[in-house]
Amino acid sequence: MKRVLTLLFCVFNLQLGFSQELFSFTEPASNMPSKSIGFRLTNTLMKEEVSNKYNLHLLPEIMIGINRHFMFHAEGFISNRNKNVDAEGAALYGKYRFFSRDDIHSHFRLAAFSQCAFNTSDVHQDAIDLRGHNSGFNLGLLATKLIKKTAISTSIAYVQAMNNGKTAEYQFKNNNKKAIDYTLSIGKLLLPKEYVSYNQTNMNGMLEMLCQTNLSTGKTFVDLAPSLQFIILSRMRVDLGYRFPLSKDLIRTASSGGMIRLEYNIFSAFK
């Protein structure tokens, strides 16, 4: 009985401490549990500025939590942007959490991250997007603060675009290939108001600001992305979000659209 109570106490603290850090459009400085594997499918439907048609992007993803310091993602890119549904590339993402300060009902974490992406689609916009549009890499820092039921997270990253495969040359000037990404995310646990069982579904509200500035032209976009997130049985996750521009000086062909994400996690998946 004592072991059961201890387990339940740990589950409750896991839900209270981390559920509102699982942001929909960005990553927090916290890592997924050690020795766990996650499967994720992200579906975005973005409206083209000129043609008013909708582009469907499917991003299947596998996530692995090595230990409390390291985690990795492998992600694929599938799109119907060129009329047919094509596999256009893939990316690897790694995160290293190098600082953690834990207090009662709060913690602060810092992490470094990097992503390398390969893409074969045509380069069609000034903005650099390593999740389905551009080949290249980034390198950045993350900071996340949790206070009771509210989490605040911010990041900054250097982004370098490259040619999209051998036939998709970068269409813009070479000195436009460099940019800075920066984000600010706020998440709050909305439901349940009080825990009585670990089977309860968590509902989290998120508001995220996503920005990029080109280092050569100085042009910038600023997006706002509200979302709702549901954590089911502590291992399944559903995200519903919408992203739209506040400022679009840095040109994108499709800057507004919805997002649906499904995720399933297996804990203690390997030794």
C-alpha cells in the first residue's frame, strides 16, 4: 500500500509539474522522462497568401528520452504543396538540459538545442523554416520557469539555411541565408481544478509568440499562436492550435493556419 501511495504521489507531481510545459509550437527546457519513447504526428493546414489554397503538411516524429540531460527527435516532412502528396525531407533534433533548480511548486531550467534538416522541395520564401521548407541547421538556448500551474519559456537560436538538395538551389542571395529565431511561450494548467485520480484529463491553455529576423535584410515576422492541449492518462496528448501573423515584413507564402497534433508516449521503454 505504501508503494502504491508513493507511486500515485509521483504521478500527481509529474502531472502538476510538467503538463503545462508541453508547449504546442515550441519545446521547453525540460526533457521527456528518461528511457521513454514518444510517437507524434503533427498536421498543419496553412493558407497560401496568393492562391488562397490550403497546404497540408504532415510531420511524423519519433522522440527518445535518453536520460534527464539528453533527448532526441527524428522527424519526417510530407506535403501536398506541389499538388501531389510527397515526402520532402527529414530532420534530427537534439536537446541537452544543462541546468536545473527545483523548489517546492516551482523550478527553473536551461537547455541547449540544435536541429539539422534536409529538404528537397523548392525554396519559395524569404523566411527560413527547418520544419518542412528548408535544408539547414540551427543552434540555440532555452529557458523555462514553472511557478505552480503556470510555465513561461523563451528561446533564441541562430538559423542557417542551405540549398534544398542538389536541384533546389537557394533562390535568394547567399547573405540572406542567416537568421535569428526567438520565441516566448506561456502555458497554464486549466483543468482539473483539483486532482482525485491520475486518470483525469489535463487541459492546458497556451499562448506563444514566434519570431524570426533575417540577419542580412533586418526583415522580421512576428506570429501569435494560441492553443489548447489535452493530456490523457498521463501518456496521450492532443494539441489544437492556430498560428497567425502580427507582423509579416519577412515574406512567407503561407503564414496563417491551424495545427492538430497527436502524441503517445511509452515510459520505461528500454533499459
